[in-house]
Amino acid sequence: MNKKPLYYSVETIKDSIINGVYPINSLLPTETEFEKIFNVSKITIRKAIDLLEKDGYVSKQSGKGTTVISNSIFNKLSNGYSFANLLKQQGYQVTKENTQFEYISLDPQHELFPYFGRKSLEITRFYYLDGQPYIHLTHYLPGDIEIPVIKNHNDFSLYMFLYKNHYFIAHFHDDFLVEFPPVRILEGLNLEKGPVLGRKRISHDINQKVVEVSYARYNTRIHSYQIQYDV
């Protein structure tokens, strides 16, 4: 049996979890039921559930079934914790403010042109740490994505947004650097001058196509950037 049935089973079940078909704390169908749904072997379904458990979506208990425990787009980041979640675990209040959407035109000389062509959707926002501006984020996405119609832009989830627009991130890499950002970003972070810690992220789909480029600037005078790994 080739790998397609396993990949299809994993992605379909995960999609159902993310979109609430199988809510958090609910039980997934049994292996026998999934066999009939996907027309695959019990071994394939068992491997699919094992992969979903490894990624933190479900928890298997002998005699009780498989329970959904998370519906997040990204549960794990190279065996590490997302920085925002790490801050929350440390007792900080993390909020999103001033989220804005804008289409921008790119000329062939622009560094984003090879990824998105002549048009990109730019999303900017601030993250606040206990009420103080801490991170400025700028995301660039493909220009054919429509700006979402939502009441509160600050509740906007970028990766859920990409997911629902059928852009699936398979992997990304981060580059960290020391930089002097534009004055407007410094002012937004309540800083009189740089430099600041910067991060550039490029996200790819399974076909190696770039689906997101983002830039983050951190006010590390408030809190240092941290990475925590499970060993």
C-alpha cells in the first residue's frame, strides 16, 4: 500500500478536528468506523491515529477510545513550544492589537516579487505583554487571498486563515538578526532607538511554494526571546 491513503487519512481527520467536526474532549470514531470511512486497512488507521497523537491532537486510552485534546493548526514547533504559549505559561497576559490588512503592489525588484508576483496581502499587528507593546509583526501572503470579513480583527488567527484558504504550511524556517527597523515601528514599540531583535520567517507548502513571509521585531528590553525544548 502506498503512502497516499495514510497521508489522506491523517490530513482529513486533522481537518475535521480543526474545523470542529470532532470537538475538543469528544471521542473520535473507532478504528473499525474509520476503516469503512476511508476504505483502508486497520493498520493504516492505527498509524494515522498514532501520528495525530504524536502531534498533540488526540490522546489514546486503552478501553476508552481516542479523545480530541487540541484543535490548533500548529501543536508542535520542532519539539519546542511557541513563544506566545511559553509567555502565557509564565503568567504573562499576551494580547493582539491594531491588526490591519492591506494589499500592496510589488515591482520585479521587490524582494517578495519572486514569491508572490505583483500583489501581496500585508497584515500588520502588535502583540502586547501585560499591556506594553512587545512585538511588531508584518505578514505577507499571496495576493489572491481575500481580506476576511470579521468583527474583531484582533481575534484573527493567521494560520487558521491560511488553512481555510487552502494554503497548507508543511514547514518553515526562521532567521534571527539584529536590525534597525523603521521609526514608525520603534515608536509603536515605545522605543526611542534601535537596534532590536528581528526575526524573518519563510513558510512553505508541501510543494516547496512560499505561502508566507513574515517579519517580527521584539522589544527585548521588556522580555528576552526564549525557546524551550522537550528532550
